[in-house]
Amino acid sequence: MSSMPNVSPSGPPMAASPLTVAVLEIDEYISGLGWDQPARLFALVDTARLRVQEPGLAAQLGLDDDGSKAAALTPIEQEELPAGTALDEFLATIAWPDAVVGCAMTVERLMLPPSAEASVPEGLDDAQLTKWVAGHPDRQEVRMTVAVLRDGARESAVRLREKDSPNEVLTGAGLVPGLAEALAATFES
């Protein structure tokens, strides 16, 4: 008798943690908006607690049913980042209310494959480097979704523009360490 693989036909593996489910849900939501999106920030709230403490908001988010289908964590999109603000400066201004158990952010970046990194000219500032990468024939556009919880758990999903399908999304706790650090810092008082 062959064993069934532990994967639902659509969506994440059954055994995925609530944080992984939330990251993939956000990735899927953003992918529906298309590429060339601004960075977006999400609060992650405990769905069950939200239902009890904020029934109006839960209803607005479509979470007022019995919760059988609702995920353990509910992402709530925050207002857009102010244009022209550096990500780290923006994140430094955030203070989350207690009800928020985690946060997530999606950003698009241009990346070079490791094979191209050796050819990067030295002595470029950030703006020059960004411009150089943007003009490189091997550049790849990626969308990174990174989530952290107050308790230190982390997860991230990375989607390449040229492999833009849910089956090609890479997930892992350590894929985007810098952004994960910055997000985790928003919970340090």
C-alpha cells in the first residue's frame, strides 16, 4: 500500500506551521496584485483571540464563522509605507499593540545569481549598485515575504518573477535574515 504524501491539493503542506501558512497566504495575496508593488507591512494576529476581543473586526475580515477553516494567524495589511522612506527608518518607528503576535513584510528586490556576484564593480554606493544590478542581464526579480513572531519564530517565502507559480515558492526561516532581524526589532520596546 503506498502512503499518501502529506500535501493538500492546493495550499501549503498539512503539517505547515501557522507562521508558514500565514507567509504563503500573504505571498499568494500579493501575487494576485501583480509585480512592481511597493513594500507592504502586515500585522499578524491570533485569529481566535481576535474573534473574542474584536468581533467587529473579525467579521469584517470574514473570520466570524466557527473557525474551522480560519488559519491560526490572520494577516492584517497596514497602511502603505511613506514614499521615499528607507525601510529600516520606517520599521524603527513602529510600535505594535499587544494583540499583535507577529508581523510580516513583502518587498521586491533585484538579485544576482552567485555566478554574477564576482563581477560586481568595487566601490559603488547603494544607489550605484542598485542601478548596476538593474542593468545586469542575469538579474532576477524576486518577491520576499518575511514574517516574525514575538516569540522569535521566523519564516520567509521567496518567489522569482521568472518562476511565478505557487509551486516554485521557496520557504525557509533563514532566507532573508536581514529583513527578519529588522522586523523582529519592531517588537523590542
